[in-house]
Amino acid sequence: MTFPLHRLRRLRKNGAIRRLISETTLNVDDFVAPLFVREAITEAQPITSLPGVFQHTRESLKREIDEIMNLGIPGIILFGIPEKKDATGSEAWNPDGIVQQAIADCKSIAGDDLVIMSDLCVDEYTDHGHCGVVNDDGSIDNDLTLDLYKKIAVAQAHAGADVIAPSGMMDGQVAAIRNALDETGYLDIPILAYSAKYASGLYGPFREAVNVSLENSDRKSYQQDWRNKREAMNEIKADLDEGADMIMVKPAVTYLDIIAQAREITDVPIGAYHVSGEYSMIKAAGGKGWIDEKQVAIEQLTAVKRSGANFILTYFAKEIAECL
């Protein structure tokens, strides 16, 4: 039966009716706030290409956690920037490393009232900016990298992380991390796998945020080809088989079709990362007065949820939580 168009018009005639029958509603419970904490700085540093976002000190991070909790945002994900970087990113598993200290700080403030996710990768910690051990020929040594990931996972769990989120896109990373956690007694810590992480051009502002040179931004040999959909489904299925408890699609808005298809093949929670470039483009156009910044942000984030995501990692978390 055809749905009469005049009925559609009647159901759109005022805001109260539109709210009443809306199919998808964005709310504060949908948000995870990405946060950066940097070693050896005395005050929070603004990130030029991410207006309103900062590299935090441990003290300013604590204040940020208070604000996030007061807004009712249920989760954060932490990224660390060490003072010293090396070829293997050894500060990533240092028990006294910046992100381990930050996890403990957040946990001491929030307890179980805030989900503390910890990104697991070495790109923020290596002097070359790649997500793994680099061979002499420039390729990434997948298996040696997995050995590092296992050490990082245990260090983050020991510090108090609620969720471990491996983002390096190494083959077998979920199984390696799950085994390492189980063997050290952290059986109840879930893994949020960056399962469909594309080699996107939208990560530039993030690279500035973690002090990684854009010259080392080509990760096409281990991140996914943006032209492919079946590849993403295969990666998702592999991560689930290895023990992932949740999966993530990254970026979000450019890959709504991937989120929707992932929703069709699995019932596990799906996160989507509304990445730095997606955020910065809205901020830039809004700053010029070309768009209504908040309206476009809400529209995009609602589209991500409508496509099938259970939660959204977004730099807009605080700003839109205040609107909602």
C-alpha cells in the first residue's frame, strides 16, 4: 500500500510531532569522548587543527573528567603522548608511562561511573609514527608487533582500563591481546576492536594531536582500502572469531554503509569513530559562517546512530551533550 504524501506532511507540521515519531534519537548516552594526555607539559595545549580540543596534563585531564561526568557522558578513550619516542614505542607499556598514569588518575576519580577505554597502538610512541615494528625495508613486522601489543594490553589493564581498544590493524591482534589478558588474570576486560579502520585522508588533525609527522602517514599496507566493503566484513568476522567483544568502524560518516552492513552480520555492540577530519571540517565551515555547526554535527552523529552504531567516539561529545 502506498503511504499518502499528505499524511507525511501532516506528521511533519510541528516540532513536537516530529520529536514524537522520530525513528532515531541522539542522546548523551551515545557518546565516548576522545582525550589526549601529554607528558612533560605544564598546562593544557590547544590543538590547532582541532578547535576546542587539547593535549592535557594529568591535572587538566582530571578537570576534564569532572566536566565529562557532570554532563553525563558515559565513556572516554585515552591517547597518550610521551616525552620520549623510540623505534618500538616502549613507553606504551611502561607501567609509569603517561597513559598508564592517566588511566589510574581517571579511575581514581570516576570509579565505575565512567567507562575508561584505552587505545592500544604504538604510533603515538614510536619515532617513525607507524603502528608497529618497522623492518629495514620499510615494511611492518606483524608478529613482532603483536608481542608488543600483548605487553601494552597487560600494562593498560593493570593500570585500571575498563576496555582495551586495539587500533593498529595488525593481523591476529585481537587473539594475541585476548590471550595475554586471560593469561594474566584479566578475563573480564572486554576488547573493542578497530575492525574496519580505513586508510583515510581524514586523520590529519589527529596526527597533529599525537605529535606524529604527516610524512609518515601512509599506512595503506595495514589499514583497509577505502574502496572495499567485503574486506571490512572479512576483518570484522575475523576479529569476532578471535574474541572481540565489540567492533568499531572508522571513520564514521564516510562509511555509513559499512556500519549498516556490519549491523546486519553481527549483534555485538558497534562503535563508530567520528574522526578528527570529520570534526575539523564542520568546525572550519562553521567558523566561516557557511553552515550551522551544531546542527550539522547533530545531523551527522544522528546519521551514524541511524546506520546502526551503538555508540560514537566524537570530539563533539561535550559540546553536543550540552545541547541535548
